[in-house]
Amino acid sequence: MTERYMLSVTLSEKAYEEYRLVAAWKKIPVSTLIRQILEREHESQGFGELVKRAKADGQATTSEGSHQ
């Protein structure tokens, strides 16, 4: 079974109302809409590039730390 993780997110009133409006229009729960948006962003090329940069920076930091 795939593991899932829960997060708590605080939104502005405007953001929440807009997510609620779209979720109602799509006839899905707000939490499902937000999960879909987050997963779509996670799969984007831009986020993939951020992950690559973070991994490269993490490796450089780890390498620097191991020489001390």
C-alpha cells in the first residue's frame, strides 16, 4: 500500500473562498481540489528543476561537511 502524508495548511480568506468556489463548481471536496493542484505542481518541470537544484546543493553541503 502506498504511504500518504497529511499536512495542515493555512490559507487566506480570499484563497479559501476561491478554492471553495471552484471545488463546488467541480462537485469535489476542497481538500481534493487542493491535493490535485499540489500534485500537478509536483509533477511540473519547474518543480523538478527545483528538486535537482536542492539535491545538488544538499550534496555540496554534505560533501563540505564531511571534510571538516
